[in-house]
Amino acid sequence: MSKIAEMRQKRGELWDRAKAFLNEHADENGMMSAEDTATYERMEQELDNFGAAIDRQERVDRLERELNAPTSEALTSRPEKNVPGKQGRASDEYRDAFWRMVRDRSASYTVYNALQIGTDSEGGYLCPDEYEHTLIQALEEENKLRSLCKVIRTSSGDRKIPLVASHGTASWVDEEGVIPESDDSFGQITLGAHKVASIIKVSDELLQDSVFDVESYIATEFARRVGDAEEAAFITGDGAGKPIGMLHESNGAATGVTAASATAITADELIDLVYSLKAPYRKRAIFLFNDQTIKAIRKLKDGNGQFLWQPGLQMGQPNTLLGYRYETSTHMPVIGASAKPILFGDLSSYWIADREGRSIKRLNELYATTGQVGFRVTQRLDGRLVQQEGMKCLTMKTA
């Protein structure tokens, strides 16, 4: 048995013990003594620790496979045949000049001349193509919504998305009768480009140290900062200088269920939320909520006494709620009066429009007194729920 399979088996056994403990010590209202509650929460924490350990081991195994993969492609053309060189921001010359600019404040005119291809309108330089792909990949790892939503890329200008506002219908007609007209009606929304930016500071000594991997450092910090800002906007953005989020009052997900309480959720309400979504969207639907929300949901049972939450017991199989996968985000609201703590739906109904060309500008003088160099990293993007019927949310009762 593999290490991951063994960990999953132990986690499943622990969940069985936790369920048995809850069944034995909880009263008819689901309440327990303070001592029993502390014991159950320790079991939950151990479950979380097992889950984190399994995720960590799966990442280790994935990295091991990637590092053991071939580092170059097989030769598929005749060696003497000339291969066309890459052009523009994909060229080796541009890449080398870009990183010389990043490391050296006194870069030569030759370097600046090579960088003219990627001069940004705000004075910075657009990242080389391959490095931009690295930044995008790092963003996807930091902001999990990017892998769940639909991402489109635009070079410039606004992107207009046509929508079917209403569908035509068919009618029964008599022989040789007039067939009534019934057309689809169309509308459109526009995805623009809002700017998100951050300044990353690096000491002079580190930049001058050839061992310091400045590329990885900038990519990691960019993904951590920008990814967090993106995730917050994709969920709760108000459209003022940022994307319109999934929970937007008028352009976000509609309420599928309103909870009977301002402070608690019931199993029936979660089931009602699932079936408030149209069947075609349920095929790819997932839940999205805060860590504190799943903590409360773990204690809920269905009408047959079965827990709604179920751990993934096989490798690659996610934890589920009512048979559906779920994800957590710190930017989802917590349970409270009038809050929308749970989203359910096909997250590909939300579109993210990436404007191509992440820009980096070196700030030589701003932090010179502290022996540091600043790098202003910017990107432009927008987001919008294109198919509103593709998501529903649970709204808590107003206090």
C-alpha cells in the first residue's frame, strides 16, 4: 500500500470514530458538553492535519514526477536544417536584456534598445513571453478560482460577450395554420481591464548576488500578493476599479435559498440550495465557502442520519458535500445575518479576462536610502458572472 493510500485509510478510520463520537454524545438538538465539544474539535483538527499531510505528499510526488521527466524534447528535425528564431518578447535577446535590466541599474543602451519591443505605456517593460507564462502558472497555484473559472486572454481593448437574454419557444399549430414567430433576444456585457499592482522590494546585495534567483522570487511574491487580491475581487468585487464579483448584489449569483436562521444552516437548506440550480449546471457544480462554514457543516446529517460531509478516501478523490466537490476561500463571508456564506454552481459561468502583458518597472531611487530596489509589477484584468443562472447562493436571514 502506498504512503498516500495508507494516510487516506487512517483518515477514513478517524472520520468513522468522529462520527460515532458525535452520534453517542450529542443530544437531539446536536448539542454537546464543553468537554465533549473539545474532544470532537480535536478529532476535527486531526482530520484537517491528515488532509493537509495528504495534499503535501501529493505535491511532493507530483514534483518528483516533474523533476524525473525528460528535460528536453526529442530531436524531430534534421540537425542541419535552420530553425526560425523566436521574435519579439519571445526572443532570447529580449529575455536576456529584460533580466539584465532587473539586476543592473546601469544597464547599457544596447539593453534598453532591445527592450523597446516591450515598452509599456507607463514606463515599465512587458515580461518576456516564457516568464509571463510562469507568472500565470504561479497565479493559478495561488488563486484557485483561476483553475475553476473560464479565463480568456485579450491583447487590447474591451471584450464584448454576447448573451442570450431569452429563448424562443415552439408552438402547436393546426394544419396549414400560421406558425407564430418566437425569436431569441440577445444582449451583451463588456469585460474591460482593471489594474492591480504591487511593489516588490529587493536589497542591492541580493540583486548583485548571482546565486539569488530573482526570477523565482518576483514570481512567487507577485502570485502571493496579486493572487490574493484577485480572489477577493472575483468573489466580493463591486466593479469600482476592480472586477464585479460572484456575490455582487445585482450582477452576481441570485439567492437560491434563504436560511431560516441568521446564525445557523440546516441540512435541508443545503439540499434545497443544490436543487435551486438548474440540472445542466449541477453536472459541474461545486460548493464554495469559508473554512469556518465547512466547520459548521461537518456536523450536519441528512434525513437518514448520514453526515453530509464525506472525506475523499482514494488518491485524487476530493472531499465531498452531498456528493459535490467543494473549495474554501478566506474571502467568502462567514455565517452571519444577511451574509451569503455559500456559493453553489458551475464556476466556469464566471469569466476572467486577462489583458496580455504583465509589466515590471524598476524603481532605482525610491528606496535607495535603505539599500533596496523596488519593482512595480502590474497586470490588467476584469471579471464578470456571464451566466447568472449558473450559480446560486445561500443567504442568511436578516437579523
